[in-house]
Amino acid sequence: MKIMFNKPRPSPAPPSDPTAHLHFSGLCAGYPGRPVLREISARIPKLASTVLVGPNGSGKSTLLGVLAGVIRPTSGDLHRTGDRPPAFVPQRGAVGDTLPLTVRQTVEMGRWGDRGPWRRLTRRDHATVDAALDRLEIRDLASRQLGELSGGQRQRALIAQGLAQESDLLLLDEPTTGLDPEARERIGTLLTALVADGVTVVQATHDLEAARTADACLLLQDGRLAGQGHPDQVLTPSAPAQLWRTL
């Protein structure tokens, strides 16, 4: 799939890359009166784990929003393989604690893209939800209110919602922020297993351990791409000082 946006000036389309799940060129995006991303060009490899790292305000969440399709760039090209839209798991703080939703209802929302919010779920939909609950080991929490859960349990519920979308591209915004070491390790192990099962995983993170174990890394600074490659090549002492203060 190729998505083209208005360009302020002509630029060549990026070459086809069969090893990339996402390939974008010259992406610019932001908010009214506040540009954030400035001419970002990079590739996200298939069947791999990619981390987006950088200081606060560097554009990580905005780039995830663009890749998820919830933020429209002002210019640039975006190429994406696969027929299903990406599954996007926002930061836990973006989901209100007071929403009167059970864990099962939260995960069922992952089926809305196929079914719509007002149509009854099919037997297959319910089986998909059950499989996601089991994969995240939260079937026993299905009847609990989302706001009653611990941080790690709540994050697993949100990831289960993403899995219920049955996408081959999972995008996560700070999935381990604020979690204890055991919860971070559990989620890291899950994401590794998803890649082995054929899912491309992209996460914005401040977790240095998670960043170093990824297959690929994009380093953002001031809305621009400051580095791209294997984490060992990108997360070096020469990386921006602001990065190390936030990881």
C-alpha cells in the first residue's frame, strides 16, 4: 500500500524495498501552529522489532500516530505492506481510568474495525478475543473493571486489544513506562514472541534495556532522524546527551 501526501516541492518516491514493512520519505507532521516531524525518511523492517527512541518532544509519539493512520502528515510518502490496518496501542495514560469498561469489553473493542461498534460479535470474534486474553494471560481478569487493574495488568489488556485486531503490524507507545521490572520483562518477552509469530512490532520507548534488545532503532531529535540502524550502532556515546537523560 502506498499513501501519498501533498508535497511542498517535488521529491522522488522511495525505492521499493521487499524487506521493509514500512518505508517512508520526507514525512512532515505536527499540530496547528506546531510542526513536529521534519522530513523524516526511514524504513521499518518486516518481522522484526523496531524501537523509536529520543528525548521527550523529539517526535516519537507523532511518528507512531502517522504510522497508525491517526495523524495525517502535511507532506511525504508512506509505503506499507499488508492488507490490514496497523494495530495501535496508545500510552496507558491516554485511556481514562474511570471508563466503565471490563477487560473483556476493552479487548472486544479490537474487533470494531471489522465488525463496527454497534454490531454483535460473531463466534469467530469471540474466539479471537478469547485467544488474545489467553495470550496475555488475563482471561481470569476478563470481568474486572479496567480502572481496578495494576499498571502491568492494564497494559496487557491494551496489548490484548491490539492483538484482537489481527494485524501483522503492532505499534505501541511507551508500553512499559511506569511498570515494575517483572511487568516490563513479561511484556518484552511477549513482544519477542509476537515477532517470531510473524508480527512486525514498533514501539516508542524510554526503556534502554528494551531498546538494546530490538532488531532496529530509529533515533529522533527535534523532529528529525538523528540515527538509524541496529541499536548497537545508534545507541552509542556519541548519541545526543538529551537521549541519555531520558533513557
